[in-house]
Amino acid sequence: MNKTQKHLIEYVIRDVVCFISKEEGLPIDIAMEKFFNSQVFEKLQDLDSGLYTESASYVYELYKTLV
């Protein structure tokens, strides 16, 4: 994983966790736990999936369909 890929993943994670926190009224740490334990988080880490190149909104919508 190169530096750019790492940064893209980090930005998506940050934004998706904020979406979860806001939409579900959860503290950030609980929202992080929910996302980190999801299939979407696993796919986001898989560079072959290319999910890290999608917008945080797209990733969040995917997360909502799989939870």
C-alpha cells in the first residue's frame, strides 16, 4: 500500500465514521467500532476491491445496505 492509498482509506474511514455517528446518534468511538467490525471496512482495506477510490458517501451507502 502506498502513501496515497493509505491517505485515501483514512479519509474515507474518517468521513464514514462521522456519517454513522451523526445518522445513528452514536459517540464517535462506538461508530468507529461498528464500522471497523463491518464487511465494508474489510473491503475498504483490500486494495484489489478499489473501494478506497470511491467517495465516502458511496462507501457509507454500501455500509448501510450490508448492516
